[in-house]
Amino acid sequence: MPKSKYDISIVIPAKDEDESIPELSQWISRALTPHGFSYEVIFIDDGSTDNTWDVIEKISQEDPHVKGFRFNRNYGKSAALQTGFRAAQGDVVITMDADLQDSPDEVPELYKMIKTDGYHLVSGWKKKRNDPLSKTVPSKFFNKVTSMISGIKLHDFNCGLKAYDRKVIKNISVYGEMHRYIPVIAKWAGFKKIGEKVVEHRARKYGTTKFGWERFMNGFLDLLSITFVSKFRQKPMHFFGLLGTLSFLVGFFITLSIFWNKFYAYFIVHEPLKRAITDQPLFYVALVAVVIGVQLFLTGFLAEMLAMQSLSSRDYLVISKVGMEEAERVNH
């Protein structure tokens, strides 16, 4: 892993945030400059339809700390974060949203928790939220369930304001809509010292929220997915093979029972069964169980073969860059 060039990298996904980015950039400068940090700010324009990219380009020309990527379309927050993680050269990486609801004044303390206290990851906890009940109630339920399933004691998994040790973001991959489960991904990758910090949550100043009920529903599907992948990615036969074996055995013993009844009635008590074996519903239940068992077992074998192959990282189509030439020489 190349040596860190900066103390801090701040990665900020942005979608239609042209009004807030100038103010956020100035706020970051005011928050970090007095502490003497060397830092970079990486904006990722996630397919904005407003002037977000023009604003990023202009600020980059005026402030050498600011860099940026621009996607040709909206790929989602996970893609934006993964691109920023790949480019980040800071010893500590901070993520925050571009809507001014996360305070850059929290960054020095988050940096200290990583460098001094030895945390691998620190997640912000918006203990007092400036959001409507339609957003806060589902979020609390979601966080409770996620904490129970993952075993990670956090109050706010989806807080955009997080701090990472460089080793974490260089050794995990974020895809799909898995950004809300980065603590879970980090834990399964072996980075288990995960903490949280109460942070200020400011009311939205510009634009409108991008939260919707579909994100809440998709969140639970993603949780099941990341839990399964994390536990069985390296040993899929343990999952499919177990289910396949159980299904096969159920079918086998039902079939054995049917044939035994036929044998017992015909050869021992000499009272042949009135119905043929193929006329009995249990015979077809057993047949289906055996077939499903064999299919699951074969799925386990195929999954084992795929698990042996190296996972190729996905590249996202970046159509513009600014201030990233030196970073490319370091990372490639």
C-alpha cells in the first residue's frame, strides 16, 4: 500500500448539490486549517442534472485541496464512495454528505479517534435529528434490526459522517446499495474496532431529501444479502450443502417409508395396499424433496468453484476528472 500523502481525505458524494458545495468547501477549510492538517477534499458528482460539476471545477481551480470525479450518470452513493475510496491518499478518510447536514467541525475529533484511540472505523450518531417522523421512525427500527443481526453496537448505521483508517477503505469493496452497511462489511473483513461519536445533525438548507420508502425496503434486502455473503462467501457449500443434504434425506426417508409399507403389506401381512405407490401424494413430496436436495448440492459445488475465482473490481465510467493526475500516479 502506498504511503499516505495527506493526514485526511474527505470523500463527498454529491447529487444535484450545486447550491451547498461552495459553502461546504469553505466550511471544511475553516474547520481544518487551524489544526494544521494536510488534507484533500474529493467530490464525486453522481450524475447531477444541475450545475454541480461546474461548481466543483471552479472551486478546484481556486482551492488546490479540492479534487473531483464526475460520473456519466447516476450510479448511486455506493459507487461514488468506492470511487472516492480508491482515489483517497489520506491516512484517515472521512465521508460526509454534501447537503450541509453533516458538520465539518466534527472532523478533528473523528481523526483523533482513529489515530489516537486506535479505532478502525468511527460512525457518526445523529442523536438529535432534524428530520420528520416519516424518516426517523423507520430509521430507528432499521438500525435496531441491523445491530441485532450484525452484532455491531451502533445507533446509526446510515449516518453519512464516518471516519476510517486508511487500511479499511483500501481493503473493502462497496457496491450496489451497500454503503449503509460499511460497518458490517468492515467487521467481516476483520476490522472489528468500530466505535461511534455523537455528531451534530443540521437541518437541510438547500434542495430536498432523497429519502424514500423504497430505500427503506431495499435496505432490509441488502442486509440479508450482505449477511449471507459475509458468512458464506468463502464457504458456500456449508449453506447450500447443508440445505441440500437435509432436503435429500427428508425425501429419501419418506420414499423408504412408502416402500416399506408396500413391502410389509404385500409380503408380511399379505394385504396389498389398495393404492399404487405413484398414486400416493407423499411419493411426489418425497420426489420433489430429493430433486431439490440434489439441485442445492450442485449449487453448492458451483458456488465453491466461483468462490475460488478472484473477485474482479467493478470500474465505473468516469467522464471527467479534475486535480487527480498525481493521485493516479500514486495509486496505479
